Amino acid sequence: MRFLKIAIYLLTILVLQVVVFSRLNIFGASPDLILVSVIILAVLAKPKVAILFAFSGGLLQDILSCGIYSNTLIKLVVAFLISFFKDNFSGDDNLLIIALVAIVSPLTLIIQATFVFWGKQIDLPYVVLRIVSESIYNLLFVFLLLPILRKIVVRDLS
């Protein structure tokens, strides 16, 4: 049942990201709901669940955006690293999620921009503005997606 809920959630945020928020962009930036969800799941769920979600979400995101499959790789690495290191954190999960989104969002955008603009001339102020606005956009969605994912994923304390 939990798998079905996660699958429906994934399809819902993919549709929202591709159809709705790509049209409601701010300075050309739209939120990466998959990345935010991967970070939340990597903190709240077991590593298997987070890594499977990261792979599925990143792959579907790449297929729908005709990308170079950087989303799949980046989401997998993020899910793996967070799942591996989260047990060393002894604070509040909410603060950890917010801090990780604030750190990982700009890093992933810089990595993706490096892939896209390699060897090309870029408008640096625009790229920086887009990275900052998309990171803020992602941070705002933490507060919307976190309660939803908390209800879907029951954290095993064993």
C-alpha cells in the first residue's frame, strides 16, 4: 500500500512540476519537486525506498524533459549520500531537511549548469539569479511536501 501511495505521489509531483510549475516560473526558475522529495525521503525513509524513488523520479524527469540523464545520476547520488550520513546527525529532522535543501539545491543546479553550458559563453548574472531563485523556490516547497511525505512514509524505528 505504501508503494502505491509513493507511486501516486511521484506521478502527481511530476505532473505538477512539468505542467504547472514550468509555466509559473520566477526569473526562469521552477522548483525541482523531485529533488526536494528525494531529500525528504532520504531523511525520513529507509535507504532502499529513497534510492528507488530517486532513480524512478530522476529517470522520469529526464525522460519528460529530454535531458542528458543528469537528473537520474544527481538524484541517485543525493539519495545515497544523505541515506548514508543521516544517522550521524543527532538533531531535528526538519532542520536537517531544510539545511540539506538549502545546500543541495544550488549544488545540483551548478552541476547541471556545468553540463549544459560547458564550453559556451554564459550570462553569469542570469545563471546566478536563476540558481538563487530556484533554491528559494525549493526551500518554500519543503514546507508543503514535508507533511505530505510524513503521512505517506512511516519511519521504522527498529
